[in-house]
Amino acid sequence: MTERVRDVWHTLQLLREVWMKVELKKLENHKRVVVKALLDSRATGLFMDIAFAKEKEFKMEKLKNFLLV
């Protein structure tokens, strides 16, 4: 682990939470939505809260197979 990575890791541990501004783009109409998001460094995929998706009018479709998380 480099010194820089160690410094960033230490900072993240102290913060406990890392919030950042992210821009999302809807695939069907390319409209952009800018939101504040919580960074989860242990995430194994890209997920969005269903209430948030509905509020921001993202198109949703059912998955053919369940995701095991």
C-alpha cells in the first residue's frame, strides 16, 4: 500500500461517510439528474433505491433472475 493510498484510507476511516455529487443519465431519453450520493466502498454492483428511481422517473424493468447480495 502506497503512502498516498494509506492517507486516503485513513481519512475515509475518520469520516465514516463519504458523500459526493454524482450525475446520472437516463438511458431512454439521456436526461441528466445530479444528486448527492453516499459512497459505499464495499458495494459489489450498481444499485439505486426504488423510491429514488420512481421520484426521478427512471425507467425500471423486472430482472429475469434475482440478484443475491
